Amino acid sequence: MGDGSVYDTLISGGHLLTMAGEGAGFVADGAVGVEGGKIVAVGPRAVVEGNATARRTIDATGRLVMPGLIDAHLHSASVIGRGWAQEVQPWMASAYGPLMAHAADADAPIATLWALMEGVANGTTTFGDYDAPMEALVHSHVRLGNRAVVCGGISELNWANRAAWLADGWTPGDPTPLDRAHGEAALAAELDLHERWHGHDGGRISVILGPHAADFLSGELLVRAAGEARRRGISMHLHVAQDVRENEATLRRAGLRAIPYLDSLGLLGPDLIAVHLSTATPDEVALVAARGARMVCCANSIGIIDGVVPPVAAFQAAGGLVGLGSDQAPGNNSHNIFAEMRAVAMFAKIAAGSPLPMPAWRVVRMATIEGARVLGIGDRVGSLEEGKEADLILLDLDRPPLAPALLRPARNLVPNLVYAESGRNVRLSMVAGEVIYADGEFLRVDRTEALADLTAAAIRLQNAADADPTLSGLPIVELTRSGRI
Amino acid sequence: MGDGSVYDTLISGGHLLTMAGEGAGFVADGAVGVEGGKIVAVGPRAVVEGNATARRTIDATGRLVMPGLIDAHLHSASVIGRGWAQEVQPWMASAYGPLMAHAADADAPIATLWALMEGVANGTTTFGDYDAPMEALVHSHVRLGNRAVVCGGISELNWANRAAWLADGWTPGDPTPLDRAHGEAALAAELDLHERWHGHDGGRISVILGPHAADFLSGELLVRAAGEARRRGISMHLHVAQDVRENEATLRRAGLRAIPYLDSLGLLGPDLIAVHLSTATPDEVALVAARGARMVCCANSIGIIDGVVPPVAAFQAAGGLVGLGSDQAPGNNSHNIFAEMRAVAMFAKIAAGSPLPMPAWRVVRMATIEGARVLGIGDRVGSLEEGKEADLILLDLDRPPLAPALLRPARNLVPNLVYAESGRNVRLSMVAGEVIYADGEFLRVDRTEALADLTAAAIRLQNAADADPTLSGLPIVELTRSGRI
């Protein structure tokens, strides 16, 4: 650098948080040179600029430049039912399942696009999207231009059969009957998805396998899914110990709690992305970490739907790597990694009764480089380092809650990002060197059109749900009728 | 209404959350008529509009109209040190005190204006501001046009003497020596402030008395302050049981924990706004509620600086009224009541290990009508009802995290406001019928000028703090030096 290089793009001025090294990697008055979608120079402005020239310069004066955020686990299409599933117990059977069953598959790509737009506007550049039908949803990722590690999910649980379960005496909270054909079709779709989409768009799209959870599919299918993933050298994205129902189900089926059961099947390994671990005992947390699996914490979602703080601190203490996820909007209620950063930091303090656990610098790494490693793409994104893809965001340091930006004798940028920023100061998002969002506009997608599509889909969902008389006793319907909400 | 009335302003279309009644007071497709700064009509659009006309109409189509939020407790001027005091124990002596001692009184009005702008942009219309020198700071409130219930605070604790304390062997965590002359001057200033400013600007400014805390001033001065407040028929704004140091100090001085000590002095009564109650035992919580005092919960601040969940649920169960406060930006790190709503709801669930406590509809009432009652102005603001001041905000329902807005069979507006909204969707803020903020701009204040003033003040603060060698061992300075932040 500084040797007469010509950059495609030079991002110049402002401060950097590179995430290189052990901390946040602060560089005052820095610059980033981008060439062929990759970072080819990063550091102090004087060094990066030298006598180099650039075809395009992005002025980052008064901005903070940092890696794009990693949302390591979300169900993008469920945003259509935002805010509909919470404050009940059990959440899945008393709210999410019956209400979201009315969301049409045909509308799912519209919802996914909306969720991704929300995430990108809040600084996320990579989504670990776990939703179906992914064959349709993946087009929304490609269209918006973000990076994604996707799976459609493999499950033998079919909510379309709920009326039949109810007729058979099933009540919310009971283990749900499994539908093997449903699961087989999902596995086949997942393998087909991998065949067609893995590596698409210069690697922006990766496909992994998503066996849903120990209680959502049979042991046979869990083992087959793991075999297929290992044969392809890809990760598995699995909900692990997500609630008490999961342990109850595996105890009934196999006499083991969920984590020992998964271990007995050989599912716990370095290729596993273990989501939640909400009900894991300390020994189970240590076991998952010892097997080399990675963890995703969805702090707000699990807090809202179960009142639980996932064992992030324990997993990290056992040497495990943790990323952050926004999970699902019916009970989160947003796709915003800034909100997740604040939550994981705050909940850890409250759980410990001390201000000391989970300091901001650890949390900002979980939202960037560690999240990237959790998704298996830490060699390509998650930090601003030479050779990595140019996935980065610019934030406005001249507005609350980032202003005043203080540098001496202590810097306040990282604490304010974690404890206060909401995403509204994100001014620009770049993926593989391409600007996909700037100053409130999406470069590839028309917001007005996306909103019109969403609004029409939301009307279809409301019409369908409103016509279902079995929903009238749900708690959130009651709260609506009584005028509380 | 509908009888040929002429409104000054008609806010028409969109949905309302009035907070009238027991819940959120939802009205579909509503309207609000404003005359002489007051609400004269509110309800369904067809009823309010009737054959009335308006000199000005604000189109609220696609918007949510609700009461302006109440930030019942903040220290506005401390925003200059945003993010500087957290992740340490004890917070006051190891971070806030020594760092913020370098903030110049002359710069305080600049900082206050910035904090208020942050709050207003996030939907707050009333601030319970507790900061000094209020005689100077109150001008910032008047300038921006918000409503405020202010006090400068009465304290015998003088951080300017810290070097002398240290020389005398004082260490952080020890009770701080009291300076009676400092306290007397503060009380005199407070009474003078009341005399000059109470009721200013058509009642937008109210002045109450702010004895700081049981450990920050002597019993004599606490009792005198209470007498002066009662003689004037105004409230007292007091930090109560805010940390373990307070109990230790009152135990040493009077042999009683803070709350019994305050009760022995006759301080607990219906005129008391009791802030925090962080260390209150269940019996103490019940005592404060039984005496008729009101509570302010600063969930994020207390979570960050102490890892504690204030006893909101217990205080409410004892029949007490609770408002929300943003407290102080060095350890919050924002003045944003949406962030406080989410925190108080989430922390209650986590503390209880259940998704059921502190539902969204209760929380949105704490941020509006209950917060107004806590500040003693619930008869004038906090809900959209005829005869009340027109203090209200409009939010954009067409953007995440409020879109899609679902109405049938369940409404998601209140849950999404509480669990997801960050304030970025606030499009307009009105106080006493006057628009003070719209579409990102402040009507009375130039943002560029305010930023320039803030930036200059922040440089002065950094220069002063950077020149103080006693700060070099502070934890946040260490984190900066090591490159963690």
C-alpha cells in the first residue's frame, strides 16, 4: 500500500474498529482500500493512502468504519407475524404455531426480503438464515445483495396437522407427533438446495444443513442429516436444548435429555452450530463446548419467549465460540444485532448481579469476527483485515448515542455501540466491495415496492388467521379483545 | 366535536394509543383535535372530524399517534461523558466521580441541550431532569420547547475535594465526607430556582426539590429540604437505596439502613419521587409504597452500573406507581425511553425466569401516563384525553420494527413498541400543541450548531481529563490503553 496502488474503492477518514487482534482493533483516522471486492489495505489513513489512487472514494469523516454485523441465526420469513408470539407459555404451541400456520409459503419471500432489509438497515451484512421454503427465500438474499449462510430446515413436525392432533387429544406442551414423510421431503429439499446454491454469487451464498431440533425429528433422520453434512464438508445448524419440551420429548423417546441424546447420536462436533442451549446444565454446556461445537445466543428472543438467559458466559469459559442471532420476529421482535449486543451484555450482568461480566469489547467481537467463525466463514469476513471480503459498515459518530465520541483518556466508542446504538446511525453497508445500502436507501431494492408487497401479504395473513375460530382463545387475541394492547 | 368546531390543529388518520382506561386505549383510524395547546377532541376520525374544520391538518396516515414519552429521571448534563462510567465496581468512585469532575459547569447547558435533543428525537416530551447548575440548564429546556420537571439537586458531597479525600486516606467505596456549606448553597439555589422558574412557559417548566440521597447529605438538611418542599406543595426527587454504599453510610451514621433511616426522618410520603430502590428489601419496598411515594426505575443504568434489577414488580404489587428514567449517559448510555421500556420488560422476565411478568401493555403505560403521574403532572399530560395538554408523538408504522402493523385477530403495535422500537420511527413530537421536532429536524434548535458546541465542549473535557494523572489507573483508561476498546 502507498506504493502507487490503484484501489477500486478507498474508504477514507473516520475511525476504524477492525477486530484484528484480541480487542476491537481501534485505528484513529484510518482508511480501507478495496480491490476486487476484497480488503487490500487497512490502517492509518496516511499509510493506506500514501501515493495510492482510487477509482471511487467514500468519505468516512465523522464516521466509524467496522465489519458488517453477523446475525448468526434467524428465521427470516416469520417477520410477517412480528409481535404475535410472546408473553405466553408455552410459546410455540400457544402462539407461534397456531398463528404462523396461516402464513402462506407464497408470501414467504416477501417477508424474508423485509426481514433482511431490516437487518441491513441495522448494520447486518451476513445472515445465518434458517427458514423454509429456502429454495424460494434464497432469491431474496441474492436480490438484496447481502451475504448469507442458509438452510431450509429438516423437521418431521408439521403444524398443518394441528387440527388432527387436537382431535386426538393433543394439548399445547405435549410432544408433537412426528411426520416422517414431511422430514424426508425436507432433507431432500435441503440437499437439492446445497447442490444448486452453495457458493453462489462469488460465495455470498453458502448452504448448510439444518436438522431442526432433537424433538422435531427422529434419531434416524438426525443421524442421516449429520452424515450428509459431513460428506459435503459443511456445517449443521441445529436448535439445541431450546426449551423444557425438548428435554421432555427426548427423555420419553430415548431416556436421555436432549444434549446427552444428541451426543449419543454423534451429532455434537466441530461442524455443529448449536443454537440456544437455553436449558443446558453446566455439565451439558461444557460437553457441547468440549466437542468443539459453536454456539449462537439469541438473547432477546429467548428472554421474551422463555424468560431465560442462555449460558453464554459458561460456554465461553469452557473455551467455546459464541455468535449472536435475532431468531424470530413474532417473539423478539426485531432483526437487529445492535439490540442483541445490548441484551447479551445486560442479561449477563443481571444474571450475575454484577456490572463486570460480558464487557462491551467481548460483545462487539461476538457480533462480528466470532459470529463469522460460528458460521464457518471467519476466514473470509468478520474483521477488517487484508485479504478478507470487504463486508463493512459506516456509522455516523455525529449523532446520539455515538456523539460525543471521546478518545482521551478513555475511548467510549465500543461501550456506546454495545449499550446504546440502535442501528439508526448505520449510514452505509458494503458486501464484497459493493454498496448495498446508503443513507436510508437500498441500492438494489425499491423500499416502496417491498412495503406494498409486505402490506398485501400481511392482509392475507390477517384474513386467514381471523377466519380461524380456534385462535380466539389465544392469550394475545384475548389481550386485543380486552383493549389491553 | 363534529359540531362545526374549528381546531387549531387536526391530527388525522393513523391509529391512536390514547392510554385512556386500563390498557393502551387503541383507536383505529383516529384523530386528535387541538385548540389552545390542549386536546379538545380525540377518538375515531369520523367522530372527531365530523363537520369541524382546522387551521392546520397533520396527516397521520400510516402513523401511530400516542402520548409523548415521560423520562422521569435523568441527569442531562452528564451526556458529555457518555460511555465513560461502566463495567467497574464501585461505579461512582471508580469512574463517574473522577472522570466527570472534569466536565466544566460552563459547558453543562450545551450537554443538556444535546441530551434533550436525543430524548426528543426518541419520543420523549417530558424530562424529569435532575442536574446542576439547573439555573443555567433550564434555559436549554426552554429553548428546545420540551416539558420538564426540574431540580438542581441538594448535596453535601463535593467531588472537587477528591484530591484532599485521597490525601486523607479515603479510598473508592468509603463513605464520602460531607461538605455542609456545599449543601446549604445547593438548597438556597434550589429555592431560588423554584421561585424564578416554577410554572414558566405556560407550565412547561415545573420546579421541585432534589435532596440527592440519604448518604449525600446530612439528616438535618434532608429534613429541611422536605419542609421547604411541603411548604410549597411540590414534590421531592430523591435517590433512594441506590446502592450498597448508601446503606453502609446510613448504618454508620444512624444505625439504620437507608429506607428506615429516611422513614425515621419523615421523608417517605406521597410527595416523594423515590428513584432506583436498587437495594431495597421486600419489606422496604412495601414500606415505601405504603407511604404513598412513587418510584422511578432506571433499568438500563442500574443494570449497567450495578447488575441489579430494581424491584418494579414488587413495588407495583404493593400498589405503587412506577415511571421510567434514562438516568445518566456515562453508564446507560442513552436517553431513550424506548430502550428503557424494553429493558424493564425484559429484565422482569429474566429475573422471574418466565415470559409472563411485565407485559408490554403495562410497560407502555409506565412510559406515558404512569410516568406523568410519578412526576405529579398526570392530570395534564401522559394520555390523549380531552382537556389534557397536546403532548404527543407520531411514529411511522411503515418501517421496521413496527411494520407489518397487524390488527386482526391480534394487534402487535404495543408489543412491537416495547420490545423492538428504538425511537428511530418517531416522525413528529408536539408539546402543548407546538411541533418541536419533525422529520429529523428540531423546529427551534439548529442541530449543526448544537453539534459544533458539543464537539468543542467534548474537546475541553478530554483535554482536562487527559491532563489528570490520577485517572491513568481507571479501568476504562486501562481498557483503552490495551486496545480492548
